[in-house]
Amino acid sequence: MVTKNDIIARLQKGEDIDAIAAEFTNLLNDASREYAAKHKKNAAAEELAVAFNTFLESYYPNLTKNAPITPDELIELFDALSELAETLGDLTSVLSPGKPETKSKSKEDMDKETIEAFLRSLQL
């Protein structure tokens, strides 16, 4: 935590008060955005946990015998799934880098080859 003495020490070192104020403003804004995003994520996870537990209790009661799923567990689960999806996505691109190239022949080429094969079979 920054104290008044920290600020006085920075001023005594010759730092500009406006630069110090801008730094603290940026830090405060970043922290505020991060807190809001986390709060929004937690609120959404809470809502999802209620719906998910209701679904499980209705259709899969044996899965909720010990305890219902918590919002933190859902966040942990989806964070892990997200990491797995990124890993598998990278792996998939390595295993199948693209559509294999295929050779295709036009109808004229196929007809010509068929006629030539027929004539060869007649030994003409």
C-alpha cells in the first residue's frame, strides 16, 4: 500500500506530481475494471450454478447427493475446459494441418482415357 510518506519521498526525488497522480489514476482504473469483470463473472457463475444444480437435482439426483456445485467450481471447471480447448485446438491444427490435396479430372479427360483404354483392349 502506498503511504503519504512514499509520495513525499517520490516528490523529493524530483518526480512530477502530475505524473504520480496519472500513475495512481491508471492503477485505480485498471483495478476497478478488473474487479468489475471478476464480479460480473462471479455473478454469472452464481446464476449458472443455481440453474445447473436445479437441472442436476431434477434429472441426475445421484450427482448432487454430496453437495451442489458451487460457482467457484464452475469457474474452475470452465477455466480448465478453456485451457484444454486451446491445447486441443493447437494439437488439431498439427495433426490435420489442412484439407488434403486431391487430383480431379475433367469429364473430357475421363472420356478420353476410357476411349483410349477401350482401343488398347482391342489392340488398335
